[in-house]
Amino acid sequence: MISPICISTVHGKGLRVMLTSIAEYCPEVPVYLRGPESIIGGFNTDLKVFGAPHNFGEDYNEIIDKAFADGFESVICANDDIVLTPTSYRLLMEDVKQLKDETGEPVGWVSARCDAARPVQNIRSNPFNQKLHYFKYPYEDAIVPLECLSPIFAWIGRDAWEAAKFPPLNWYSDDVHCEDLRAAGFHHYLSRSYVHHIGSQTVGMNGDALTKAAIPWLLKNRPDYAKQWFNS
């Protein structure tokens, strides 16, 4: 089972290293890339390239839609600011197969672990006290169910994608999508897979501004989520 990797980029700061890691560790996997020609035009690699960026949600909706339109039954959503390891793609796909074979539940997102995202996704991070540790936790070698995750390198199937897509947001697009899919009966999981994550390069570094930009849409379109997340 091949799932193409779908990437959207704005600044492309880590894109060259990311694409190099894909070419090295899973060269047979197709790549769909959305971003400005000025950034991606210089890459000497076989990419399906589409358009300039607008926002995270709409950009990824477009690029993932194109992959499904080409006949794939699943895709991997990937940030432009990650680097794959030799086992990232293989372990993710093995875990997806195990979940689909054994759980009997509709599978939503299955995401890789990393070193700079939500605390529950980070390796060497204890979700109970947030302290970093040098030694591997046992649960890093297990598939873990999660309510919400960031799809920095994450698998999703056609059935889940047809049930819900990203909202037109930069920040909170992944939160909304995870909650919408859970409401539709899908279950999300953390894979044994790992990718190195540079962190917060895809849509910018100003978290306060990105949050404020998302709140009006959330209040209008998902008021229950807004109340839960902001207590207001």
C-alpha cells in the first residue's frame, strides 16, 4: 500500500532537507507539493506542484484532494519543516495496517511522534509532568490512542477525508479537524514512527497572532470548541 506524501510550503526553510530525506528513505513514494514557484522551482526532483499558498487548511485540502483524485486510497499529510528518519514511513504504514486489521474501528489520523509539537506527541516527554528525559519511555514503542494530534507526518484514509476536511485556518485547523472526525466516529492514534521537527516554520512563529486570527472563525463556526479551548 503506497500513500503519497502531501506537503504545503510557505517559506520553504526546511523543505530541501525534508525532500532529501524522502528521496533517501522512501524514494518510491510520490510527493505532492503546494507552494510558490520561486521556492520550489529549483528542486531537481519529480514533484507534482500546485499553486501559491493561502492558508494551512485550504492549502492542504487542495493538495490532498488532488492526491485522492489520482486514485490513491490514503495519503500522508506532512509539514514542510520535518526530516524523515530511515524508518519513519515504514513504521507509520505498518502501524496503520495493524490498526485497520485489529481494531475494527474507523481510523482517522495516525501520526508520527516528533521532538517539537504537542507534548503528547513528543518523544522523551512525560505527558504527566512535561519534563524531558534522556531514556526512552516504553510507550514510545506502542501505538497510542489520542483525541487530538498535529498531523506533522500523519496518515489519513479516503473514508475519513470524505467525512471532514480542514477548516480555512492556519492555527487550530488540526484541532478542529480532529474533533470533527471524532464526532463522526473516527479514532486517532499516535504511531511508533518518528520524524525530526524543526518546529513552527510552516505558518509562522507568532503564536499569539495566529491564535487571534483563528478565534473569530471558531466563535462563528465551532462555538462549542471555542468555549472548550478558551473558556470564553
